[in-house]
Amino acid sequence: MKRCSRFKISLIGFLFFISANGFAQDLSTVWKQYDKYRELSLRDRFFKHADVVRLLKQHAVFFKAETLGKSVQGREIYHLSAGNGKIKVLLWSQMHGDETTATRALFDLFNFLRADDEYNVLRKYLLDKLELHFVPMLNPDGAEMFKRRNAMDIDINRDARILATPEARILMDIAKKVKPDFGFNLHDQNVLYSAGISKNTATISFLDPAYNYAKERNEVRKRATQLIVKMNSVLQEYIPDRVARYNDDYDPRCFGDTFQGMDISTILIESGGYPEDPEKEYIRKLNFYALLNALNAIANQSYLQEDAALYEKIPENNRSLYHLLIRNVKIKKEGRLFITNLGINHLQIKDQDYKGVSYQGLIDELGDVERVYGYDEVNAKDLDYVAGKVKVLTKKEWTALTQDAELKLIREGYLFIKWSDGKSPLGPVKKRLLNLNNKSKTDGQTGLNQAANFLLTNQGKPVYAVVNGFLLALDRPVKVLHNTFGY
Ligand SMILES: [Zn+2]
């Protein structure tokens, strides 16, 4: 009998441990199994409202689903909810139409919440403790044209005060109706932000928005701060030194600031850049994992143990990156030979159907630089700057060029092809290593906002090629470039 009751007590203790802590302390096995939950039909930044609607209809069998209203152009905006817990959490994504990373992560989260596997105890725990509310893709009109603002050309995240847009009204209405304890405001930021003044991308940036100009801190804001500290510690394991914090200047036009003032502990998450991840698929996984950890920490209240002061230790979001930085390059210009640095960035050009982008590589800075870095960097100290030559071929010969043949031409100093029998197209050229050019000679200019095309040679031998702002290291296997350019 005694034994039995001791067993009972320890079992109760064990169950209490589970319910008090969930399985929150270590969700790293979920990270390892993430691919089970990844929504495979969303693979890049360019999915549209129709893709989201198709998926939401599938999820409506599990979640409570309703439409909240329509965008300016009449696209429906949806609200999904699940769970019967006391703590209410509202998550919304893509109020900026071209910021799609977190929407993908929310669909991964939906798949996780609906799955039937070894995490059933965890998901039941989350749904018992929390009432979850999701508004994915708040700005479907912007998504359609892959642009930030809505169809009225208003920035929805500067419309929290006057609510001129239907999308902002929808968000405000659902927040007032649900009265969430926590809000997650999910965005993307420029990939050229760094974590502090460093070469590390700000892959994830957080903000606990201020609720007044004095940037005071109350218990509501402190809970947001503590959750960020929690998420930061989780993410450091996967992206060490690539988490930053956003400027907390108060702006009453922004939803995060306004909601914080409405007693909703609000957290801004910004997905930035990560090397070799142009579609932000790795960052999407980080989003999923950070959100899952945050929900678990809210459910088991473990975030309350976090030291809010550690928030200040997270480096600030800083603009100190270029896509490509060439250091100490010798250039001849206006008859003068001088040593300088070239900061080169890739300007996005949207495809006509808004389902993709190309890039134009331009020189964004020329001169002395200090405390700036590049996704790619070359120290050209012992190399010579050489303008690329133009190779004349027929259109047919150009069409038949293999990648190896293109690479051979680059090693011979060519960066451009001119068609001898017609005018070649202007703008982005896909699946190529060489640019097109309608002139027999390039001007070889290297100036601000000019196209970045040149070779870096060692004793006359090309070591690097910069083609449309992309770096090719010629001593290594060469990948096809995202796109070259026709001039
Ligand atoms: Zn945004």
C-alpha cells in the first residue's frame, strides 16, 4: 500500500513536471524532424493568395476558420484559431506583401499542430494551455505584385492609427475582439542588415516595441522582452551571432507599438538574410522553430524566468553589409590610378508575373570604407582590375555555348557577347555566365551606380570575374549565376 502510494505520488510528480514544463526545455528533436512539417507547396518568396487559400481550406478541417473581410482588391483575409487555453496568442504575417518568410513558417506550424506523431503530448499541451489565433498574409494584394504596400499604396504597418486601409481595420478588429495576451508581428527586413557592426547577417531581428515616446517599460512590454530573450537563446545555437534587435523608437502608426499600448505583449520578428539562402528557406525553418519555442514558453510560463536585461546584450540591427565587397582594388579613372574599395549590391528586378526576381549588380559605394563587410569579399591588393572584353558571335553560336565554353571565354578575359546578326535583349539574362552587349566595346567605366562587370587578374591571368555584380572564383567549380545582364 505504502509502496503503491509512493508510486502514485511520484507519478503525480512526474505528470506535474510535464504539465509545468511541457516539453519546452528542449525542442531540438523537433528541429531535426522539421522536414516532416515543412509545407512543401510553398518553396520560395513568390506564392500568392490563391496558394494560401488552397492550403487554408485544407486546414479548416482542424482549425476554426473564418474570413475577416476583404483586401482592397477583394481578396479574402482569413483567421484560423485552435486551442482552448486561457492564454490567447495572435500571430499575423505578411502585412507587407513581399515579406513572405513567416507565412511559410506559419503553414509549417499548422502542419505541426495537426500532425499525429511522438509530439502528441506537446501539441495537446499547447492547445490546452493556449488559444491560438492566426492571420496569415494580411496583405494579399501586395503579395500579388510582390510589393510592400497594399493596393492603395499605403504601408499597412503605418496605418494602425487612422486605419485608412481595410487590411489595417481587419487587424485592429480581430485584436480588439480576441484581446490577445501576446501578439507576434511577423516581417522580413533587408538582407543587408547585420547583427551589430559585423560581417554577420542579422538573420533574425527582434523588437519589443515601445508604447510611448519615453520608451517606458511596463509588465506588458517586459513579457515581450523576456520572450525575445528566450527565443534569442534558442536561436543562438543555430545562428550564433546572427540575431539582432531593432530600433525601439516609438511610432504610433505601427501596429506593434499600438498593440503594446493596448496591453498586448507584442513581439516583432524580422527575417533578414543568410548566406546562400536567397529564398529564405533556412530562415523560414528558424522562424518555425523560434515560434514553436515561444508558444511553449508562453504555455509553461518559463519565459518569466528569463532575465529581461539580457535583451540589451543582443546587438543592434545595423546596415553594414554589401552583397559583394572588393577591397583595395587598383582602378584607373580620369587618367588617375588609385586604390579604392567597391561595395556592390544586387538590385531586385521583379518578373512581369511577379513570381520571381532577377538582379542587377551595381556599384553602390566607391572609396574608403570602414566597418563594412560583404556576403562575399575579395581583397584585390595583389590583383589588377581589368575591364571585360566583348566577344562577337552569331545568335546561334551564343545559343549553343555550353557553360564550359562560357567559362573558357571568361578565363580569356571576355565578359560580354555581342550578336553579329541582330540586337540582343536588354535586361536580365537567365542561366548564363556571360552578359550580352549590343556594343562591340564596353566603356569599362567603374563609377557609382554603374554596372559591376570586371575581372581581377594576377599577372594577366583572371582569378576572379565579377559578372553583373556576382563573384566567380575562377579556380573553383563555377555555378550558373542567378542571372547576367543584357546591355
Ligand atoms: Zn515589414
